[in-house]
Amino acid sequence: MVTIKSKKEIELMREACRVTALVHEELKKNIRPGITTLELDRIAERVMRENGGFPAEKGYNPGIKGVPPFPASICTSINDEVIHGIPSSRVKLKEGDVISIDLVVLKDGFNGDAARTYVVGKGSKDAYDLVSITEQAFFEGIKYAVKGNRIGDVCHAIGEFVKKNGYSVVREFQGHGIGRQMHEDPGIPNYGKPGRGIRLEPGMTLAIEPMVIQGKPDILELDDGWTIVTEDASLSAHYENTILITENEPEILTLL
């Protein structure tokens, strides 16, 4: 069931999302060659807790046999890692790396979810182009995230924009509703047919998240049970915001 948030719940969502945005701003300042992904994880958790929040991903249990709870506060996915990369003291960022950081802040019972992809230091043109197209795909999608449209309109816009620019979208993972739970209905794939799916209504809060691959769309899961990589070792990028459906244009809650 898709939840419609009350005015009070929307304000609580705004605050959780504000902290989410603050964390990303602090991480952006610290993205540099030589820093470990574990250091980034610690920075993120510190900022969350300083602002009254909690890392919702830490200890998250997917309920899948053999898959352990997620051990960190953020996901750090580098180069061919698409999503769910686990921070480590052994992984140092290098000049030209592409790192996607996905994080969820839980505050006062509500979640804020956002992802960003950064090029470390000076990178290749291909890397910058991929990151740019992935972010643009989000904004192309939310042009259709308005009252009365259907969720398929958003999905279709994202997928077509990515395809037109010569990239692939991940099909096995998707965006989602969000609120008291990190993952709520509806599911929001990054491809689809317009005019399909639920009709959008004011008060819905949605996590829209293009996951884009430079090469073919095929993916693999590593033995840690979490990290997803591209099968052809091509670069990947991820851009996500939590948005609110309103009477007019959608409100992006995880941008300061």
C-alpha cells in the first residue's frame, strides 16, 4: 500500500531529508585521493548523529538467507561497483575513481534517502559524462512526477533519456516509496511504459534513483552478498533524491 503523508509527517520527512543532504555535503568536502571508504563512513555517521539522526542502513537485514546485515552506515561503490559497496579500511580512493555514495538517515521515525556519484580528483571525460547523464536522468524523470500522472511516466522518461545517450539502466534494482520504512510501495524501476502503474497523489514521498551503466546492463553479485558490479567491468553511477508529490511541481527534499 502506498502511504500518503500527513502535514506533520511531511515535516518530519523534510527534517530527515535535510540531515541526509547535510551528510552528503560533508562527504563531498572529503572526497579525495588517499581517503579510505571507512573514513567516509565514519564521517557520515558522525554528521548523522550530531544532527539527531541514525544510519538506517547500518545493521539493515534484507531477510535473505545467507546474507548478513549490512555492516556500515553508507554504501560506497567504486568504478564497476553499481550499488551496495561496503566501506573498508583497505579501500583507498585513487585519482580518477568514480565513487557512488548511497545513504539513508533515520530521524524521528522517518527516513531520508539520497545517492550521489563523484569523480575523485581529475577523471576521464567518460567518467564525467556518465556522472552527468545519471544526474540529468533523475531530473528528466521528475518532470513527470506530478499529480495525476502515473509512476510509469517517470520510469519511462528516465529509461528513454539514458538509452538515448548510449548508456544502460540497471533493471534488477529500483527506486521506491519511502517514509517510516526505508522501502515502501511503490517500486520505481528506471524503465517502463508511460501510462502504467499507480497514479501520483500529493503527499506521496518517493526515492527516485537512476542507476546507470556505461556498458551493457548485466550485473553480478559479489560473494559478500551485497556488492553489485557490472558484468563487463564498465563504470557505473547512481543519483538519487527523496521527493514529495505536491499539488504542483515535485519538491526535492534531499537538496539543501
